[in-house]
Amino acid sequence: MSTEKWKAKKELFPLFKAIGRVLLLNDMEDSHSGNIAVKWKDREGSEYIVITSTGSQKGDLDLNQICQLSTSQTDFGYYKASSEADIHAGILALKGVCASIHAHTKDLTIVTFDDKDKPKDPDPFFPIDPLGFYHLKGKVPVDWVAVPSGSPEMAKIIPERLSSFPATVIQGHGTFTKGKNLNEALLFACIANHSGYIVSLAQKLGIDVEGLRKKIRSDPDLCFFYPVAKYPADGQRSSDIHGEDEIIKEFKKTGARIFESRLSPFHTGSISIRGVKSMFYSPNGSMPRELGGPIVEIPISFNNSDPSELRIHKEIYHNSNFQTVIHCYVPEAEAISHFTFPGEDHTIKRVGPIDAEGSFLYLVIPVVQPDVDSNTLIKLLHDYKVVIIKGGGVWGVGAQSLSEVLHHPSSVREICLYLIGAIERGLDVKKLEPKQAKRW
């Protein structure tokens, strides 16, 4: 092996291994499925494709399971590389694309099945959550092919789809994504599956998903708290602060728990700690241990360039004594925020815990509409410490540590899971609520 090829493998191996581990932990691969690929240049400017080998265990990758291929001709590496190397080569040939991922996104795959006669032209997948709507451009194309694994038909269709969208689905096989880097390709894969899971939960709850989709496409501003910002090109940074080892440690631990507990997809949501005149902030709150995310120290004063997410953190600190804030896109909370109890003409206004621990911690959890103003949100956070915003995620606050505030979205997820399960079984969950919750 040439020195340059060995260098590429050594440089990329830790990232490939970390990405593979994330896909496995999120149940977006089985032990051997999927592919990870990037475009790489050597010192002479020659371009290569670096891709995982066929049959490799992405969650436990070895150095010899990374292959380097020519972008212009088939060489010996193709025999060891993924059987879908030609598909990834087509994706990586797209303008501005330097990374691609194929993931077995089970939740999205399930909700994109249909039983139409073959050959067929499946309907696209339309997300009903803000992350999916804004990051995936409101739609994920879905295609049926006769041979859904490494076929010439896939090598033609998938790059065509990804020329216009961040993610695309081959029916029954999974999702392909593109990115400026592997983190962005991973973000799109995680969000695509997250959006599929929310639709699956909504269907279990009997929500009119098609009606909701029409409403969102007609006027997204009425359906979401605010537009989700684009993923930054430098989203892979680990930290911009120095000399604050304990704070960095707490951010990393909290971000890892958010990710591992599936409280928010990869590099979504946000975390902050109040300082005197500044605040410590991560705009990519869900952070796998191996990949991390940016942590910055910024003035607590307002700036005209503040994105909406950051501005909410600052407004909470300016109008309260809270010391910590976490925002997560908990899928179960998003799904249940669209639920309407039988006989009522409005979606749910509060979540009443039916489980023992949830009932001990919270009388109720408010659920507010996407047009909630910041003053109302902060007042509710004063009273309840956690709020679900339909189309806006779960916001929680703490008086002391990140561990304290992390308890809120984590508990909300369990509470909503129990409620969804009970509703799916046909139980009258209002009968299961503690008596004092009924007086809310």
C-alpha cells in the first residue's frame, strides 16, 4: 500500500469508526449493513473515494475495512469495497458533496412501505416535525427498484434524487444521504429516521397525518415555533473555550446522554449555562461521545445576528434566575402534541403523567401552540420547569446544574411513551391520571 493511501486510511479511520458506532447505537444499521464514504484528496491533488468495505461491521470497524478507490476508473479496491460503491461514487460526484451515508433507517423504512402492485411509483415521504421539514427540504423522495441492492438502476436514481434533496429512500432498503462532510450526512440520516418515527407514532395515536401534512405545506410558519437553522459547515468543532475543564466535561456528558437516550437526533437541540456577563452554549446539544460538538462562550447580551434558538436561551436568562437551559426535539413529545382526546375539538393542552415516577415529578406538563410568545413560555417554565411546544420541541430549565435540567426532557420522553402505549391499547388515560392532575 502506498504511503498516501495509508495516510488517508489512518486519518479517516477514527471518524469512520465513530460514525459507524453512532449508526449502530441509533439502530440505523444491523451488525454488517450500510456504507460510509467520503471524497479525499492527496498532497498531489489526486482525488479518491474512501469507503467502508463490503460486509464490514460499521459499529466495530477495523482499519483494514476501509478502501480507497479511484474516482475515474475501477481498480482492485472495488472488489473489496461495498457493493454499492458505484452509487456512492455518483453521490460524491455531485457539486459540493464530500460525504455520503447509506443507513437502514428502520422507522423511516417502515412508514414508506406500501402494498401497491409492482412496478410502482411510491409517494414521497413528507415530515410533520420541524427538523424534518427544514433540514430535509420538506420531502424525502421514495423509489421502488426491481433489484434494491447495488443495482445500476439505483446508481442512476439515487444521485439524481440527491442532486435536489439531502436524503432519499429506496423502498424496503433504507436511506441514502449526502453532506459537505460526514457529520452533515449523518445529521440528515438521523433526522430522516427521527421524522419517520414521529409519523409512525402519530399514526398509532390516530392523528390525521395527511391533514397535518397539508396544513404544514400550506403555511409552515403557523405550524412550527420558528424555522430551524441550517447545519453549520463547522458543526464538527469540539470546543472553542479553554480553561473551563469542568464545564466542558459537563457539556459533553449531558450531550452524550441526550444523544444516547434519543432525546434529540444527532447535533440537534441546544444546551447552555449562565455566566455573569456571558453564557456557555452548544448549538448542537445532542453529542455522541466520539464526535462531540461545538461549545462556545458568548455574551449574554442580545445581538441582532442571534439565531432564534440562541435568542430563546438569552431571553430565559434575561427574564429569570435560571442557571441552565436545555432544548431537545423529543419525538414522543412532538407526536403526542398533535393528539386530540375523543370528544374534544382541540389538540392536547397538557400531558398528565400516568406512570408512578412521572406523577411524582410533575402534576402536569403544559403543551403550547407554535405561536407561543417568549413571555408566556418563560412564565410556564417558572411554574413547571419544562414545556412542550407543538412544532418546537421540549424546553427545560434548571436552577443549578445541567444534570438537574437534563432530568426534564428525559422524564418527558418516558411519560409520553407510557401515554402513547396506553392510548394505542385503547385505554382511557384520563382515568389513569392522579386525581389532583384533573384540577389543572
